[in-house]
Amino acid sequence: MSFPLLTATAALPALGAVATAAVPAAQRTAAKWLALLVSLATLALAITVLLRFDPDGARYQLTESHAWIKDFGVRYELGVDGIAVALIALTAVLIPFIILAGWHDADPLETGSRRWRPTQGFFALILAVEAMVVISFEATDVFLFYIFFEAMLIPMYFLIGGFGDRAHEHGEETAATQRSYAAVKFLLYNLVGGLIMLAAVIGLYVVADNFSLQEIASARANGSLHMATSTERWLFLGFFFAFAVKAPLWPLHTWLPNAMQESTAPVAVLITAVVDKVGTFAMLRFCLQLFPEASRWATPVILVLALISIVYGALLAVGQRDIKRLVAYASISHFGFIIMGIFAMTSQGQSGATLYMVNHGISTAALMLVAGFLISRRGSRLIADYGGVQKVAPVLAGTFLIGGLATLSLPGLAPFVSEFLVLVGTFTRYPVIGIIATFGIVLAALYVLVLYQRTMTGPVKPEVSAMPDLRVRELVVVAPLIALLIFLGVYPKPVTDIVNPAVKQTMSDVHKKDPKPEVEAAK
Amino acid sequence: MNPVNYLYLAALLFTIGATGVLIRRNAIVVFMCIELMLNACNLAFVAFSRMHGNLDGQIIAFFTMVVAAAEVVVGLAIIVSLFRTRHSASVDDASLMKL
Amino acid sequence: MNAQHLAAYTTSTGEAFQFWVLGTIAVIGALCTVFMKKAVHSALCLAGTMIILAIFYLANGAYFLGIVQIVVYTGAIMMLFLFVVMLVGVTAADSLKETIKGQRWLALLCGVGFGVLLFAGIGNASLKEFNGTGQANANGNVEGLASLIFTKYVFAFEITGALLITAAVGAMVLTHRERTERAKTQRELSEQRIREGRHVPPLPAPGVYARHNAVDIAGLLPDGTPSELTVSKTLRERGQIRDVSTEALNDLRALEQRAEERLERTAIEPETFKRPEEASK
Amino acid sequence: MENLIAPLIAAPLLGAAVLLVGGRRLDRVGHWIGTLLSTASFVFGLILFADLLGKNAEHRTLTQHLWTWISVGGFQADVTFRLDQLSMTFVLLITGVGSLIHLYSVGYMEHDERRRRFFGYLNLFLAAMLLLVLADNYLLLYVGWEGVGLASYLLIGFWQHKPSAATAAKKAFLVNRVGDMGLSIAIMLMFTTFGSFAFGPVLSHTGDASEGKLTAIGLMLLLAACGKSAQVPLQSWLGDAMEGPTPVSALIHAATMVTAGVYLIVRSGAVFNAAPDAQLAVTVVGAVTLLFGAIVGCAKDDIKKALAGSTMSQIGYMVLAAGLGPIGYVFAIMHLVTHGFFKAGLFLGAGSVMHGMNDEVDMRRYGGLRKYMPVTFITFGLGYLAIIGFPGLSGFFSKDKIIEAAFAKGGTEGWILGGAALLGAAITAFYMTRVMLMTFFGEERWKNQPTRSPEAPSAEPAAETRGEHSEPHPHESPKVMTIPMIVLAVGSVFGGAFFSIGDRFLHWLEPVTGHSEGDSPLSATAVTGATMVCLVIGVAIAWARYGRKPVPAVAPRGSLLTRAARRDLFQDDFNHVVLVRGGEHLTRSLVYVDHTLVDGVVNGTAAGFGGLSGRLRRLQNGFARSYAVSMFGGAALLVAATLLMRAV
């Protein structure tokens, strides 16, 4: 038996989480370093996975399979396709930056504060989330996936509810109230989605007598497993609802702004750049493969919802007064693009959506982490409290601008490629939806530039006049992200090469082919 | 006479006992009512035993008695210790389950 | 075949007569158990009902159970009840006033509904024929039970044994009071009294100036009012203080009058003695 | 030789990277690095040009494939450069004018502490603009397209501490984004129609596609061009863009970037040729804009804004020409090049004036400056003569050809378009003469200034920030600034003649754009004559109003048209009321809706459950007897259920 690489990739951060949590209370710095090292080691493992993965090989590679709960046919089954590999790599890349960016976020507050912030716990929880996310990407057993899809909520709940920004405009008591509100909302909202999915998972088992994604999908493909149309649709909706909450898709999005607003910037990045990706990933992997007919049936409605997400999220981002909420709504808009790409059912759309997941992770991380650095300096999240930062902290402003430009999908930066692919992919099949979605790029420019203008330009506000520029640690966080953004913007081939074959498979699962161009079709 | 009548009697006694449990507040009386209910059940078991012509019903009744005895011992002990601490044998006074 | 044996599988007119008479009494006993104000009376009524049930067991061929019913239930369990009633207070009468809104009505509704349903169920399933225990009791009832208990039900039997032991231990643990601190010496108690400043002398004894000197009768203060301090705390909390102040004072007056008559003194107060609060009315 | 194309772009890109990442260490040499790399790019351009000249006309297209950029399914985008005569023209214009303006900026930005960054941005702009004109497919062009938008955004907002500059930058980017939307939709349409969006496959297969699709593509490309080239209805950003430093206005908002729209239309000529409706739309936009810009230019007192109106108007000419199809493509590009010379020269001159006048931009506070800054006066004057189409100067040749071509369109359209172009020529003469007279002639209104009246257009706040309120002392600019002006003036004088004599430019471009002679209802001489008449009329009116009479230092209220023109013909107000206000209301109400309705449903559900459980909790009153009742009731229900099941 070969080395269980996938298990190791998930188990390492899990063990790291336990180890970090076990570091004595006095050794705070040691815990941080331990967490960082573990995340870097996980990154190394993820890169190994990436290298060992052969894009042109079998659909699922590096598979592992062990019986787990025999009575219900639940297996511990892991395997990665190109999409999963890309997302595992994204997760593994982002976590070290998240840890580094949150280096001081969980330090004990000055004496006299009643809030208790266990540093070890913060980093252990981040590693725990990483472990669960990674295994969610790897699981090819529906039940196994479900367990970690849900279990992820627990560490996230504590991360949101337990660690807020150092300063808050309404004082500490209000902050604590709002934080716990956001955390509870996050938890309940996702739990509801998860429970509906659980019902669908059970239903799937009843119908298919199996939990294995590969077996069900192949049985569906060769017709040996027939599902009644209505059954398939109900099961699809059960799965989709959970993923749409997680993603989040309008109108199930309202937990995200609260959660991102109240958590620290690194945790907000963890939510939107890593955890939410599980939702969109699962749409691609589970919804489309298990229920191809129902997916095609639901496509029009989902596309419209995605379109609403795009425009609505962008418009709301324009109207926000809180930096983090703004980024949250921008993310909602971007998730609309991702979902639209997935359900456009074209190779451009789906490859673009996968690429979008990766790029959105990086670009949001860049923007949000810099925003976090900014917020930690001034102690306010309100846009109106800033002004003229560019003058006093040019590097901070510059990186913020690049993050913003990535968010608005400037050509040359990574998100452009994915956004354009999604738009083209949608346009070839649904021209009207594609055109309306294109308005999203104008709105994106609006919210990013308004944010930049209000915070960074104009006369220097007295409160920000003594603001220090980015420190070395912060630069170490931001610079690689920006480099990645530029690299993937000019040369996205490494990612698309891995993703394309997987997307081709998915397309054949749903029995869809790219529409032919008019000129060729005429010939 | 049909032995079914014993069953009717048992049902009546059981209902009276149950109503007593609900109405009375004195824990001791409540306990007595429970004993009444158990006895009603025993009567039913014995009647069943006769109707079916085997002794299993009587065995069950016997076990019921044993369990009832055990229950009474513990229950009364609880009442005594409650009375010691709260100086009351009213079940309404022990409403600690309310938030 | 003796008559009792016969009764095991047939019913005679005598048994019917017995059922109707004793059954009525059993129901009345049960109702009294529920509705008697005092726990003692309830217990006595219940004991009656249980004895009748024992007779019914015998009538149904359950001879062993009938005897056990009398010995264990009526003899042991009911005695236990009476002991506890005594501990809690024999004379204490419950108020039958309901404190939970709608409880009584709900209880009656449920009771009646449940009864009706049970009756309907039994009526629905009623058997016209029955086997009787004659066959089963052929080798004697006790022997029959024993063979079952020690073969088929031996496991349950063992468990009930364990249960009984557990119950006994549990009851002991529950009622046993562990002293958590050393008992105070007399010296310490008096020091404490001085320190607190209330009731520096020992508490007064009950029954002073009263005709009775039972422990539940409060001693009277010089103005004739009873002092609850004189009665033990347990009785005070049970509400079992008997107030004899009025009659005691009237008795005293009568005594004084008689003494005056004998000593030929003039009456000091012509009217009868009244307690201050009554006088002010 | 084609391997030299990539370095052409790489040089300024490297400059941008070095200057922006390098930090303060490079503050002292940064501007020279920028200028050097820009010049290097120009040199590469010259070498390539020489190479092209050495080849036959048919072999003058070089391509360089670098790497596959995006490849998904049938969607294939390569990083491939294409150098043909059209791109070569642009390369030379961009790098040539660009290098001159780099040089000029060395002097102009001397006192700015962020000069290094300025040069970084300028280099970034050059790289993006070169990418735009060298791209071999529309998607790569789109990268350059947005890249120049970004550079423009950064440079307009270069003085970010001024809220007006930051706002103007944002506005420019946003309006451009609307145009970019058109470009991206056009690319998508191309992909669905042709299965590709590289120039080769698209432009050679236009015959196979339906006219409807082609019209749609054409209109979307036009939308893109409108955004980038400040054509009506997306013109509003250009005036505000003058908040940027003057070299930026000269390079980006006069000579190069704003002409990208013309490039796009000419490059996509094959699409437009096959879609007459789209072509008509292009001409209409061009004609409307040329009049619009000219009218606006007449009313502005801010010298840069007057020039911005003029830019708009001149690009309108180019767009008009481009819309005419093969008759006009060459002349559109020719006017573009000559305009690049003289408009850049004019802007540099304006910059020089401002430099000498404490950054004052209000022409009503100029006057009689010819004595104080002679070099500026002469170069500016030559530019002026060139733009109004003074015979023999470059504007004369290029603009004249466009007017001719407009008439040559034929039919009523031809008359209308030609008439508009002629009218535009007259107005051009008027407003340029006005600028000239107000700036360099007349009394010296900058002396003994009264306190500034609130009605006067606000000057660049930079003047205030520098804390100089004292009377200006006009002086000539340093050599580093005047030399580029002189070079550009030379270009404006001789450029047109050089291109036109012997139809050099026509022969050069024809293989790419194609050319056909229209059948003009008027002879060439008649058109030239009419143009001359218009010119004279325009100059005369201007002289009568601003030359003979003294110019009031405070703007008079003016006629309705003047007031309208000062406010950009209310187009901005329309935008403000409809788009900005409307958008604000929309977002605000959506925020409300999100909070109360969407989130309200969620929170309402939560509150509903909370309330329900609160009610249910009251059942749990803590009384054991109460619980017993419910147990007993439950038992009764169970019995009932059992009986029912038996009954059924």
C-alpha cells in the first residue's frame, strides 16, 4: 500500500491543531510558530499532491478506500480530481498567510479587559478548519463529506464568536453581543442547510443503497441506477440548499456580512476564501454528478439567483459604510459569478468557476488582510473614519489598491481570467444573462474605487496622520499574494491545465456540450 | 360472571389512581395513588393469568410487587429527605425544574 | 377438587356476588384514598382496598400472590407509609385547594378520557371464554410459580434481587444524615446566644400557664398571648401548634372566681375575659 | 526581427516595476530611469520601423507568439503580438510622444516629492498602451485597454490629496468601465460567432457571419470606443480628467489613450464594413461629439478644459472618419497622428503657461503672456495654427481629408456629416483663437488681482497647497520642458505635409485598412475652399469678441448656450441626477431591503421560533404534577391511537 498522501494532508493540520492547543499557556509565541510550521508543512504536502496528480490520468487519483461503517455502506474514501487539487492547493497556500496575518489577533488584551482570548486556541482552531476543509475537498464518500462539511461549523463558530477586532466603535460590550449574534447566526443558518442536506443524504442512501460518489455517479451514468424524476429533484434541492447557504447565494446570504464584519480579518478571509469554497466546490462535485437531470432542470432558476447575487451583492457593497461588510457583499457578488459559471454548463463556465474559486480566494485574502491591517491601526471599521491614508502609508495604500483592483477583475490580475471565462461561458448559452452579469464589472469598479477614494485619498485625517506603514510581517503576508495574483493573471495555465480534464468529465456527467460558434455551425 | 369484570375494575382503579396522582399535592398521597395504580395493574395481570390459563401473568404481578416495594422504599426516602430540607411534603414546592 | 380450586377456572354466583360487593368497596376505598384530606385516612383506605384486591387474587387462583399482597403490601409497604406519615405529621391535613391553573380540570378530563378509552378497549377485546388456572395450578400454585421463576424468569428474578438491595441502600443513603461539623458544646451555644443578643436565656418551655403541657401547645405570655417560641421548630413548621390561650385564660378566670367564692372576695372583673384583639373588635 | 516586439513592451513595464517596487531609494534617479526606458522603447520602435520599411507592403506584418494565456475548451487566448503598419504607426506615436513627455515631466514635476511614482505610472501607461496596439487578439487588447484605464486612473488621481482629483480619477475609470463592458460583450459575441477572438479569424470571416451579429459586435465595439475616446454619451470624464498633472493630459488625454477608440474601430474595420448600421452609428457618434466638444470648448475658461473639449471634438472627427469605412480609415489615423503632435504640443504649452503662472488655469487671469514666455508662445501658436487647419500645417491636410470624405459618403448622410464637420471646423477656429487671444494677447489680467470671486472656476487647488497666493511672475520654462514642445511644434507644422504629399501615409496604411475613394458631390477644391471660409469666419468672430474688446477677468453670465456649454451641455447634471442620485437611492433602498426584508425573513424565522419556544416554555412550569398531566394525556392518546389502529 502506498503512502496515504491525502489522509496525511488532512491529518497533519488536525494533529497540528491538537499540538498547538496543547502548548502551555505561557508559551504563546511557541504556539504561533508551531501553527505556522504545521501550515507550511501542510502546504508542502499539498504541493506534493499537486505534483503527483496527473491531469490526464484517471478522474480520481491518489485514492484511498477503507470500510468505515459497514452496516450503512459508509466508507472512508478519498480521491482528488483536478478541481479538488486546485482548491486544496488554494487552502494550503492561504492558511500560512492567515496565520501570519493573525499573528497578534489573539494576544491577550491589556489587563482590565474581561475578554479572554486564548492564543493557542485561535491558531489551533484555524488548523482544525484547514483539516476539515481539506478532507471535504478530498472525500468521495457522500457521508464522509457530509460529516466534515458540518463539523467545520464548530471551529468556525468559535473563531467568529471568540475573537473579534481589538477595537470597536461601540465599545467592548456591544462588540461581544454583536459577535455572538454573528456567530450564532452563522451556525444556525449553516446548520439548517446542513440538516436539509442530511435528509437528502439519507434519501440518497435509501435510493442508491450506497454512499460512494463514484459508484453512484457511474451507476447513474450507465443507467443501472434509476431515480424517479421527482425524487432526483428533491434530493438535488436538498443538497443544493446546503451548498447555497454555504456559498452563499442570494437570498441565503445574510449570515456572511455579519460573520465577516464581526470576525477578525484573517478569520473573515478564512470564511470567505476557504470555507465558503466548499459550498461551490460541492455544487460542482455532488450536485452535478449525482443529479445531472435535476441540475439541468434547476439551471434557469439558479442562474437567475446567481445573477441577482452578482448585481445585488455589488449594489449593496456600494452602499456599505463598514469596510468588512463591503468586502463581504463583494464576495457575495463574486460567489454569484462562481455559481453562474458552474451552472452555465459550458467548459469555459465551469473551468472559469473553478479558477474563480482559486482567484477569489487569493484576491479577497489580499484585500481583506490589508483592510485588516488598516483597521488594526486605526481601530475602526467605518469607512468614514479614514481619509488620506495614501499620504501617510503609501505601501499599505498601494497593496490595498492592488487587492481592490484584483477584486474588480482588472485584466492582468488573476480574477480577470476567471471572470471573463465565466462570462463567456454563460454568454455562449445564455446571452441575456451573460450581458446583465457584465454590469457586475462596472459595479465592482464602483465599490472598489469608492472604498479606495474614501479611505486612501483626500486630505489626511488627523486620526490617521500617525499611522505606520506596513511592517515586515505584514509585507511578508501581502507580497506573495500579490505576486500570485499577477502570476496567475498572466499565466493561469498551471491551474487551467489541471482543471480542464475534470471539467470535461463533469460536462459529460450532465450530458452537455459547448455550443458551437455560429460560423462553424453554419458550415 | 365473566372475569373480564376484573379488568374493568382494574381499569377503574387505575384511572382513579392516576387522577389522584394528578390532583393531590401531598407527596405521600401521590405515592399511595401510584401504589393504587400498580395494584390495579396487578389485578389485571392476575385476571389475565386466569383467562389465559398460565402463570406468567402472576409472575409479572409478582415482579411488579417487588419493583413497587423497591420504589416505595426509595420514594419514601426521598420524601423524608425532602421534608427534612424543605419542611414540606407538597410536590408543588419542588418546582426547581422551572427556569 | 375443593371450592377454591374450582374457582380457578369457573365463576360461580358466589364469586359474582363477592365481586360486586367487594369491588364496590374497593372503588369506594380508592376514591377515599384520593379524596381524604388527611394522609392517614388515605393510607387506611388504601390498605382496605389492597386487602380486597388480595381477596380477588385468591378468587382468581393466585393464591401465592394473594398472601403476598396481604403480607408484603398491606403489612409492610403500608406500614412504611404510615411511618412516613407519622414523621411528616399525622394530623396535618392538606388543603384541597388547587394552585395550578386548570390542573384539576385537565386531570379529570384526562382521567375520564383515559378510563373511557380503557373501558372501550377492554369491551372491544372482551373474551367470552376463558381457560382458568386449573391446569396451571395442577401441581399447586406456589410450585407452579416457583418453577417458572427459577427457570424461565430466573434472570429477571436475580435482577429484582439486585434492585431490592440497591433500593435498600439507596433509602439508607437518602435518609441518612451525615454530620458535617462537630456538635456545639453547651458553652459554645450559650456564647453564641450572648453574641447574637436574642433570647439570652434558654427558650421557654411549652405549656406554661396552660392546662395542657403537651409539646404542641404554646406557652402563654403574661398578657395571655401564646408564644410560638415555646414550641419545637418542627411542629411550628408543620403548623401543628394548638392554640389554647382563650380557653386556658377562661379556665383560669373560672378558677380564680371559684377561689374568690371560697375566699369570699368580690369579683374583680364582671365580664368574661377576652383576648385583646377580640376585645378591640 | 519580430523578437523585438516583446522588449518594446517590456522596457516600460520593467520601468514601471522597478520604479514602483523600488521604493524611496530610487527617488533621485527614478525619473531618468523612466525616461531612459521609454526612449529605449522608442528606439526599438524605430528599429522595427526601419525593418518594416525594408520589406514589401504584403510582408509588413510581424507576429510574435509568447505563450498560451488561456485555453479552455474552444476558448483560446494567446499572448501574441502583431506588428503591422497600423500598430507601427501607433507604436511610433506612443513611444515618440511618450518619450518627449517623459522628458518634459522631468522639469514639470521637479518639485513633486512623488516624482518617481509619477514616472512609474507613466511607464506603466506606455506598456499598457503598447500592449493595446500590439495585441493580436481582442482579449489581449482588452488587457491593454484596461491597463491604460488603470494608468489613467492613477495619473488623473496623482494628486490624491485633492478630493477633486480623486473623484475625477474614479469617474474616469467608471465611465471607461461602461465602455469596457461593451468591449467584453463584443469579445463574447465574437467568440459565439466566430469561435475565436483573434484578429485573424474574426476579421477574415466576417463574410460568414450574419449581419445582425456583426452589427451587434460593431455597436459594442463602438460603446467601448465611446468610453475610451470620450465620445458622446460617455464623454463626461474627459473634462474632469484635467485634474491630473498636465503632462498626463498631454500624453494620455490628448495624444494617445483617448485615440484608442479610433484604433479599435479602424482595426475592426472588417466588422464595420459588413455592418452598415453600426457604421452609421459610428459616424453619428463622431459627428455629434465633434460638435459637442467644440461647443463645450468655446465656453470653458479653464485652459485645460478648453483643450479637453477640443480633444473630444478632434477625436469626434477621427471617429467620424473611421465610421465612413474604407474612405475614411486612413484619414482617421492620419488625423490621429497629427492631432497627437499638435494637441500634445498645445497641452505642453498650457502646462508651461501654468508652470509660469503658479498653476493658475483660468484664462481670464492670463493675458499678454507672449512677452514673458516666447518659446511657449511660438510653439503653442504653431500648434494653434495646426489645429485650426491653417493651410500648409498638419491639421489642414488631415482635417480637410476627413471633411472631404464625409461629403464623399454620399446622399443626405454625406451632406449632413460633411456639414457638421464644416461647422465643427468653424467652431474649432473660434475656440482655439479664443484660447490663444485670452492667453497670450490682451492686457495682463494677472496683475493686481482682485480677491477671487466665488463664481470664477476654481483653480487647481495645488496652488493653494503650495501656499502661493502672491501675484505670479510669468517666466519661461526650463529647457527640459521647452525642447519637447519645440519638437512637437515641428511635428505639427510639417507632419501633415509629410504624410500627404505623395499620399505616403495612404500607401503605408492601405494594406491593413484598405482604402477606397468615395464619389464626392463636391470637388476637393470646393471642400477646401469651404473649409477656409469657415476657418476665417471662426477666427474673425473670436477676434471680434476677445481680441478687440478687453476680456473681463470675471466670467460674465453669458447666454443660455454659454451657460449650458460651461456645464458640458448639462450632460454631467443628467448623469448626476439620474445615475449618481438614482444609484444612491437604489443602493440605499437595497441596503434597507436587505436588512429588513431578506435578513428580516431570516431573523423573523429565528424570532418566530424563539417566540414559539418561549410560549412552549411556559408549559414547563416546573410543577411535577403538570408534567404528569401531559404524560397521562400522552398515554391516553397512545391508547386512543392503538384502538384506532385496531379499528382500522
